[in-house]
Amino acid sequence: MQKQTLLFNLDDTLVHCNKYFRDTINAFVAQLQEWFENLTKEEIKQKQLEIDLKSIEKYGLHSSRFPESLVATYLFFSEQNHQDIHEDRVEKVKKLVKVYLKCR
């Protein structure tokens, strides 16, 4: 099992927003599975988490990290599967991220 860090805050913002992150990840995984039929849900989730954590480690925690990790995950799998990068797909991935609108 992968080690995780759990954060608590006094106003429950992270707890409240967690469901939106989960919903976004699930929508993202479903979308990527349409574009890359050979990928499993777990494979996509693990790569996104890996990219997200590396970015946070390098740049710190910022609201832009999560959407950037989704796009980077799409770009990674496009390259890995020798597919062209489609700007309309990048935009579609960016639009999946409604978390910040609901958690403000």
C-alpha cells in the first residue's frame, strides 16, 4: 500500500471538496479510457497521482497543480501510445476540473 499523508483543517474544506476531486478523477479516467482503450482505471489513476505528487513536491501545493496533472497525464499517455496530441482533448480535460468552482 502506498504511503499517504492526510491533512485536516478546521473548517472541513478538504473533506467537503474531496468528493469533487474524486468525481473529477472518475470522469477523467472514463474519458481517457475512451481515448486509450488499452488502459486500466488503476493505471490512469496511478500515473495521475504520480504526476500530481511530483509537481507538488517540486512547486508546492497550489490550486493549479491538480488540473495541470490531468493534462500532463493525458499528454503522457498520448506519447506512450504514439497518438497525436489534440488541443480539443486538452481543453476537454481542463473543463473536467470543476472542483475549484465548487470549493471556493
